[in-house]
Amino acid sequence: MTAQEIFDKAAVGILTQKEKSINGLTCLYRGFNGKKCAAGFCIDDSEYKPEMERNNISSIIGKYKLQNLIGPYRSSYMSPRNP
């Protein structure tokens, strides 16, 4: 997915869901009653693992090799902003 596709998928997901996916103050990629956080909408069900919870998105992208997010994440966040 491109960075724009990731944004669109997350935005549509959370706006349609109309509820937070949280446990206390912690955001959950997969929460109660099928709820997802913004990042959770961009993790394919086939790639999701419960042990991803309580880990930030940058750590799970590398550890679990999330194919949908690797390219856009690296190009958007890991490259220098002002060389």
C-alpha cells in the first residue's frame, strides 16, 4: 500500500467504526467486539498476532514483516527529513 492508501484505510475504518479500540488507556490493534485502532485497520487479519498488542507500530512492522506497511513506513518515516 502507498502512504495515502494506508491513511485512507485507517481514516475510513475509524470513522465508520465510531468507537475507540482501547483497554484502559492502551490502544489495541484488535480490541473488543472486533474493534480496531487506526493502525489495526492496516494490519491484515492473516498477519495479525495477539502478541503484537502493547508494541508500537514501528517495532511490529520489522518484527512481523508486515508487507502492507513496510514500504510506505520506511519511505515516510525512516528517511531523513532534511539532508
